[in-house]
Amino acid sequence: MKKIIIAIDGHSSCGKSSLAKALGTALGYAYVSTGDMYRAVTLYFIQNGVNLEDAGAVHEALRNIRLHFEHGGQGNRIFLNGQDVSQEIRKMPVANLVSPVAAIPEVRREMVRQQQAMGARKGIVMDGRDIGTVVFPKAELKIFLTASVDERARRRFEELKEKGQCVSFEEVKNNLLARDRIDSTRTDSPLLQANDALLLDNTFFNLEQSVEVALDMVRAVLAKLDSPA
Ligand code: DC
């Protein structure tokens, strides 16, 4: 069976990573949440006091950053210079700075280079904001995932509440709207639905239902690839 590249893009907190992981598991493909890479770079910038306005400092920092993923029982773990930072990158200081960091062209160039290398042998599901438009413009399947902002905020709010974090629904919703705005309006690789991406609105779906719809899309692509021209 041919292996393909599956690109998933979409707004913050609409379940891209969960879908990528579930598809990767179902198909026996690798899966990578590229947001984790931008988050790990942001953590390095915070830990080392890198000034985002200083191009020389950003360049130097990128030379000193080594990222790698390890696949474990709880899913992918991301390592920054050999240290597992999978928990740390989910916290608020990183969440608050990641969109400006991800808007820096040199940061994007380096992340895209690494992401393209990961997909060189296909058989990968990658999620982010520019996967179908910039990283893999020739991906065999592109999914643009979305959900209403209230539903995304509700899911994120419930998740934070379960983790014992004390935030209001309004705060969560405003953070989502702010990130969507920065990600969609930046000059370098803004979040866009690629012309050939299939829209999947999961406002009224649970994860299993989203996975079923996405697997139908995969089957359709594979059947087309296997059929004689
Ligand atoms: O997917 P996420 O919410 O963990 O991503 C964190 C931030 O990284 C998000 O605000 C936008 C940025 N990002 C990006 O610019 N390009 C990607 N391919 C993935 C994430």
C-alpha cells in the first residue's frame, strides 16, 4: 500500500493534534504536531532571555537549538537539547509568547526545513498552520480542521479546569481569538486553507467521529492512487 503525507491545518484548539495522533495510530504512520516545535523554540527563548527583535540573537539561538521527538506510551514527547519539555511547553508563559516567535521568518525557515526532512519518506501525519500551504504543498491529503470559536473555547476551558487551572471562559476565548488573529494575519506563512484542502468542521463531532470522517478521506485518496490512471 502506498504511503502518503497527510497535512492537517486549522485554528488553535480545534483538535488537530488529537486527530493527527489518532490517524497516525490507525494507519501506522508517524505523526508530528509542529506547534510543539514552535513551543519548544519559544521555551528556549524564554529560558535564555533571547530578544525577539534582535535578529543576531535569534540566529545564534537557532544554531544552539536541537529538537527531537520520541514516541512513547503517552504519545510523542519533544526534547529540547536532550531534555523532555513536553509538559513545560503547555504552560502559560510559552502559550503567551509562541505566536510572536512563530511569526519570525528565520524561525519558520528552520522549522520548515526540519519538518520537510521528517516527511521525506512519506507515511506521516503532520499538523500545524502552514503544512498544506508551505511545508508540504504537494501532500496527497490536506485537511483544514475547524470548529466554532465558542466550541473550541469550551473544550479548552474544560481541559484547563480538569487540570485544576483557574481561568475564566472569557479569558480562554480571548486567548484563542488573539492567537487566531496573529496566526492568520502574519506576513510569513499565515494560516490559510489551501485551495486543495478538504474542510472538516468538527463543531458537532467527537474525536471518534472526526477520525472516521478523516479516515474516509484517506481511503478515497489511497483508492485513487491505486487505481490505474
Ligand atoms: O498548534 P499549537 O497551538 O500548539 O501551536 C502553537 C503556536 O505555534 C500557534 O499559535 C501558531 C504556531 N504554529 C505555527 O505558526 N505554524 C505551525 N505549523 C504550527 C504552529
